[in-house]
Amino acid sequence: MSTEMTRISTLEQLRRLETSKLFQGSVIAIIILSALTIGAKTYDIPPLFAEVLGLLDNAITVFFLIEILFRFSVHQDKKRFLLDGWNLFDTLVVIGSLIPLDNSEAVLLGRLLRVFRVLRLVSVVPELRFLINSLLKAIPRMGYIALLMFIIFYIYAAMGSMFFASVDETLWGDVAIAMLTLFRVATFEDWTDVMYATMDTYPLSWLYYLTFIFLTAFVFLNMMIGAILEVMSEEQNAKQAQQAHDERNEMARRLVEVQEQLRELTELVRARRD
């Protein structure tokens, strides 16, 4: 019993270490160091410095391997460790980093996976993880907005091709080219040059551009932002509710422990009296 209690106490201490700011800060610092190492390798550097960077890259890889094994060992439910998307991502990136770079066939894949190690910063920082989760959950809602935007693009592209093809075949020759031109207009990339060119033939064509810009740059963009903010608000409320639930469970667990300790003390006092 004493051995079991010691093991449980050790696991609790390791879990507190895994969630501590010191541990998280160390991992973030190594990830940033890994990003700087990857960036330094893109420059023309002396051979000695390149060799040092290689050794540093190997040390970082070993650190990440030890870190993921440590996180797995202290996880409460090891069978469900890889069911968490972020844990699975971290594991795949770490395993991919073990690919030897001296293998000419796998060198490109190995370098690519080493670049993805920078993305581990998202999985380590809770705030970034929250933003990415919210963005992923907002994609279905954004998909319908994107579909409606595509319909508007197509209608305006068809109109532009019919009216303005004679003005500039390069920009309005067919629907596909016209959609590319409208994308240029929607991103405000010299869109006034396109408008003035058509206004020489169609003086009222400015109405075409202004209504299109109003729909795409203002209405649909705000709809996209609104969808993301709504999901972020829902996620924040769910997170707060989960935290409150966890706090209640923790308080209930501690209450049970206190009651158990009181019961043991009561039995001990009774045994001494007897």
C-alpha cells in the first residue's frame, strides 16, 4: 500500500512538473531555438558553423523525443494519448524528425518535418491552441459564406465578360479570367486602373465595381469575421464551463480525501482507547 501511494504521489509530482510554467517555458525556448537553427541553415555559412548547427539539431531532436516520452508516461489515460489531435501531431513531428538527413531519398522529407517542428509552438501555447481550434470549428460556417461568395463572383464575372471583353480581352476574355480580375479588384490591387479602363467605354461601369467591392470586401468579410468570433465565444464559454466542472470535481475529490483521513483518524483514536 505504501509503495502504491508513493508511486501515485510521484506521478502527481511529475504531472505538476509537466504542466508547470518552467517546463512549458523550456519547451517553448527549445522550439524557438529549433526555428532559429532551421533559418540559419538557409544561409551560406562556414562548414564549422554548419557542423555545430547539425549537432544542435540532433540535440533538439533528442530533447523533443524525451519530452514526448515524458508526456506520454505521465498522461492519465495512456490508451487515449494519441486520440488527442495535438498529441498525435506532436508525436508525428517528433518521429519524423528522427529521419536521418544523410539519406538522400529522405532528406527532403526530413527537412520538411523539421520545419514543422516550429508549429509545435501552437500545441504548446494554450492561447494559440484555442485560436486554431476555434478556426477549425468555424470552417463549416465559413464554407457556406465562401459558397455564397463564389456565386457572387461567378455572376459578376459572367456580367463582366459579357460587357467588358471588348474593352480588354486579357482581363475579361472569359468567366475564369474575369474571376481572376475580380479577385484582383476585391484585394484592391490596382483595381482603379481596371475600372477607369472600362469607364472609357461604359461611363456607368463604376456602379459594377462599387457594388462588387461592397459585397465582397465589406459584407462577406464581416460575415467571415463574425462566424469566427461567434465560434470563439462559444469555445470560451465551453472552456469556462469545463474549468468550473473540473474545479467542482477537484473539490469533491479533496472532500472525499479529507473524509477518508478523518475516518482513519477516528478509527485510530478508537483503537487506542480500546
